[in-house]
Amino acid sequence: MENVRWFVMGDDDTFFVTENLVKVLQKYDHNEFYYIGTSSESHMQNIHFSYNMAFGGGGFAISYPLAVALERMQDRCIERYPALFTSDDMIQACMAELGVPLTKEIGFHQFDVHGNVFGLLAAHPITPLVSMHHLDLVEPIFPNVERVEALQRLIGPMKVDPYGLMQQSICYDKARHWTISVSWGYAVQIFRGVFVARDMEMPARTFLNWDRRADYTGFPFNTRPFSRNVCQKPFVFYLSAYDGLVNHTLTEYIRVQPNPDCKWKMPDPAQIQIVKVIKKPDPHLWDKSPRRNCCRVQPTNEEGTLVIDVGECRKDEIVE
């Protein structure tokens, strides 16, 4: 086949962010043997199959020369593994015989979880969002809409700044003692009090393990509990509008679910009706060493509005 560099596999319910898939694959020499993807969010699934396997629902990519080598031996390989029944498991077995390890890219998401994946998306790792799977099994990623409509809401931000989609930024409104987490193109959270970045970058457990009998120790990554203290529950603002302007983007987020009353004597985030995020798209974001963008609270005279600037961190700028 001419002009073919990669073969990409996904299920019929896999959602790909094509621009980010291309950006990830550009890092690798397609003339070499590469098997690229990631494992499951469930420790038990990884044990049952393999931590060395790229799960097909999250999608994976095989370089053209590797696909040619696989085609030459796959029939013999498959015969040696009669107990295997899924294609991704069979492919990994053949990769083992070819001596090709899994190159992990954690922007592929199998989503072997139940419930609400908000915690995973709002604290996305510092890597391009490449894929999402099992969206027919988890709750819609935006509240109060059907699953397809929820995905369609991502299309706008995806077009104007695919590299920035779901990327988390953490900052503080020091005057009001609030912690702010921006998941660009998706949601903004405001917390009463100051939470350190190490905690904020961990996904909140809004979701359950694929094996419903397992607790949080069944995840192969760090998570944090969703606070039971009503005063520490986040005020969540979901994407409502976007605008791709000449030199920057403007996204707006609104709160669609009420928060319980809190008796703490401090500024109440309930006074905020809309969050506006200004961001300059960076086409070279993933050509540099990975680093989370910084965010900064901006002054505004608009009542009930919080304005945030998101962008590349300035010299000596840190989250504190």
C-alpha cells in the first residue's frame, strides 16, 4: 500500500479527536516498529488481559512496517493462543512474539469505569486527548442532555483548539480564597478554600470501577475522594458557548446544578453566574516538553462573572 504510515484500530463506539491522534503519531518514526496505545482504567481488567496490551476500545496504532510483519505471521500466531477471544488480546500476543512492546500514550481512554467520568476528564493528564470509549455505558459527559448531544458540544472547542481540549489549569482567587480548576473546552470548577496542585491534578472519584466489587484501590492510578463536606463540594460550570476570535478563543461556562447551602463565613461562589475563559491557542503546545498551562484570575466589572486567562506559564510562574 502506498502513502500509508499507520493503521489505527478502534471500536464502533470509540470517539477520536483526529487532530490529536495525528499529533501523537507524529512523535514517532513510522518506518520503525511501533505499537501505540494504553491500558485499562481497571486494575482487574489489566490483570485479566495484560498491562502490556493496548485496549482496542481506547484505540491503538500500529506502524506500517509492523503491520506488514504482523500480517506475515498472524495466522500461525493466533493458532498458538486458542484461549484468546478478543482481537486486541490476540494482537498483543503476536506483538510479544515479534518482540515489540507497547508504547503507552495515556491520551487514549478505554474508560473501563461506570457512572460519571467527570473526575477523569476534569483532571485530564498532561497529554493530548486522543480518544474516549464506552460513552454509551457511562453517563453523558454534560448533564441534562443526551449522549450524542453531549459529544456534539465538544465539536466547537475541538475545532478552534484541539490541542488544548480538556487540558487542566489550576489557579487561585486569592482575594476570595478560592481554588479554580479549568478543564478547557469542558468545565470550570470553583472550590472554597485553597487546595494544593498535587491534589487537584488527581481525578476525583465521580466514577466506579469496572468491577463494581472493587474500591478505589482497583484503579491503576491515583484518585481522590469526592468531598462529603457540603462546603468543599466544587461549583461546576459547564461549557455553554465558544468563540474562535482572531488571536484568542473565548469560552463561556455556566452552572446548571445547584450547590447545598454552606455556613462558612467566606465569599460564596454561588455569586458567580458565568465563567469566561480567554485562551490563545498554541499550535506548538505538544512540540515542547509537557507542562500544564497556567491560569490567572482577571479583574472585571461584570457582576456575577469570573474572568480567567489561560496560557503558557510565564517565567517563574507556578501554582501557589
